[in-house]
Amino acid sequence: RALRFGPLGTVLRGCEGTPGCSSWVLSAPPAPAQVFLVVLIFVLLSRAWTLGVLYLVWLYWDRDIPRAGGHRSAWVRDWSAGAEAAPLKTAELPPNRNYVLGAHPHGAMSTGAFSNFVTESNNFPWLFPGLQPWIATLTRVFYVPFFREYIMMHGLRPVSRHSLDFVLSQPQQGQAVVIVIGGAQEALYTTPGQHSLELLNRKGFVRLALRHRASLVPVYSFGENDTFKGMNFSKGSWQYLCQVTCKRVTSIAPCIFWGRGLFSPNSWGLLPLPVPITTVVGAPIPVPQCSSPSQEQVDHYHRLYMDALERLFEEHKESCGVPASTRLTFF
């Protein structure tokens, strides 16, 4: 049994001008972060420098807020991402427990994760009454002026241990932490028609689930890797070495990709191509509570998770337009 978010309707077709579409593009570092930094420097060097100083004071005073939940805005989360089709619910996630959702694949800009968990354009509150989704992202972006407030309004939080322990330790059950497990490394595998995941050595999310007895939930977005075209480099090339080096230094992989323009589907731009995305959410995997899980426990539930994810992929790939001969590859 699995929960299927229906096609993200010819993804973002007709989304030109919607706030959600713009907010999704603006939420992807590093370019917006650099713009916000330039804005702050400009303000500090202008006659309005006092405003810049006041903001820096606020930044220091508010420094721990991202880990405690941030400044979530229901109004911002209500912005539509342009999805047209209604989701189809085929499995339950009861709100009397917490969850750690592993979102796959990362793709170029995690379109599926944004549309289904950051915005409420696919009616998340009605599909999962009582659940509170929190999508985790790079910790360092929460130090970027102005940008941090912007992404916190969407319900994003740092992917640090302190931040995730905090949300899963709340007395109110129904907390759903969404982690794009493959991260920046997986973004380097983004190729239309390919399904490669960085997962073999990614086990921190399992430890997190065990510490808080939060059920593990595999999530796969079919079509994620088809929303953008891009350039991929072989692992032995100097271009790939540059990408990996940059990722190690900044935690951001410099990928070369492009999609459609704002006003025409045939123009070049950074909006996704009009292809359907179907986000399939598998059944929860119950785990025991272990304040200090052993490596054997972590390996056991990590294997259960990988097996469940692979079954999810095999069961739904053909109905989502993936050839029957295609296999999921783990790195």
C-alpha cells in the first residue's frame, strides 16, 4: 500500500505569475542567498545604514529561532505551485505518531518535495489531517540575511541534529520531518530517464528515527529528474572533480541545468519543463525507541528502508511512465 500524490499536473503548467512558482525558484540556493547578501551590504553602505545595523541586531537575537521552528506562515504555504491534478490517497499516516520521510530523488531543485510538503497546493492538511510537515535543508542558509526569514515562512528548518531532535521531541504528535536524503551529491546524478540515489552510506536519518521512535516513510517522486535538462560529467572528469570539491567546501553542488522560461514553454529559463511528477509515499516502517542505537540496529532498519523504497519504485514505475526494464540504482 502506498500514498500517491497525483501528477503535479503537467508540472507547473500555467504557473506563470503564481506566487508559489516564484517562491519555489527563489527558495533554491545559492543564487538568491548571494542576492540577499548584496542587498544587506548595499543597505549598510547607504544612508539607511541604521536599518542594516538594526537588522544585524535582530539577526543575532533571532539566531536560535530556525532550530525551534522559525516563523512559519500559513499564508505563504497556501501559495499554489501550479499543480492541477488532485492527489490520490491510498495509505494512512496516523497523526498519533511522528514520522521521518525520506524524499527521493533530489533532482535539480527538488520540485516534488517543494510542491507536496513546502506548499499546500496538493492539499496536504486534508490528505494527512493532524500532521505537521517540516522539510529540512542546509543549515548554513539560515545564516543568510533576509533569505532565512523567507524560507522559514515556508516551514523549512535546518537539517542539524539539534533542530530535528527539537521538532520530534515536541509533546504534540504528528510531526513529519521531510529530508531529501541524497542531498547535493545526488543532484549530480540528475539525468532525465535515470533513477540513481545516494543512499548506501546515508544513515543519519535512521538514527534520528530510532532516537524518537519516529516511523520511517520512503517517498519517491517519479518524473523529478525529467523536470530540467542539464549537463552531467563522468566521475573521472575534471569537471566532476570541481563539482565535488565545491560541494565539500560549500555543501552545494554547482550543477548546470535549464528548464523553460516564464512566459513561453519553448523558451529557456529556470522554471521546470512541463512534465508530470507523481510523488508516491510508502507505508510507514515502525521502529523502536533507542536513545543510543547500535550500528547493528541502524544497519538493520536502513536495509528495511532501502528494501521498502525499492519495492515502492518497482510497484509504481510503470504506472508513472517508467519502462519496466528500469531499475533503481543505489550509490
